[in-house]
Amino acid sequence: MCGWTGFVKHCAPSAQRCDVHELAITQAILDTALRHAEQARVTSVHALYLRLGELSGLAPDSIQFYFDLLSKGTCAEGAQLHFERFSPRARCRVCGATRGLAFDTSAASAWSRRLGLLESCACGKSDFELEGGTGCFLDAMEAE
């Protein structure tokens, strides 16, 4: 297993899933994996481990579908993609403290309004902003 972490693409939250969006993201994932495979001089990539933000709007099944199409003829052809989701965090604008937010798929588009409903921070203020939860990261890959 390669020991690196790579940021693939920062994805803006989307109210609707867009296949073209996922195609471009999947191409970026493949390009990143192939670049690291070439640098490590590996001949076959067996698996990629990805972290997707809950607010990225990305569907793992679509990413795997596009990956299978795009990777044909490359050293990553046939690789399995493994997905782990991560939630956004709320950051206090006053003191900078952060806290995790439980994700509710039915309310994904209302995150900014929900921040105002959080209990006060330890500093006593309730002025939060959304932080993270939208990225796509390639954490590791299995290759030989």
C-alpha cells in the first residue's frame, strides 16, 4: 500500500447530482492515481481508498461506473474503489473552536440555516460557519 495522501478536487455543494460533474471528478481521481503509480513505478493498481465529503454531491456508484470506463487500458483497469464519507464541521467565528455535525441527507441543502440552530459554543457565542464536508480525497491505493 502506498503511503501518501492526495487531494483530488474540491467540490462545491450541489442541490442536484450531475453526471458530468462526477465524470470530471472521476477523471481527476484516475489522473491522480496514475501520476502516483508512475512515480512509484508500479505496474498494477488494485484498489483506491477515497474519502468523500457528505456535501460533495458525489455518488460512489457513479464514480465507480465512470472509473471502470475511464481506466480501460491503464494500470488501474479493474481497480476497486473503496469509499468513506466524512461530515462537515461547524467552526465558531469568534473563538475558532470546531465541532462535528451529524449529517442528514434530507437536509443537505439547508446547512447554512441549521448552523444558526446550534447550541452556543464554549465561548458563549453562537456564530458558526460551515467548514469542510465537500472535498474528495484519494487517501491510499493498493498497487504492485
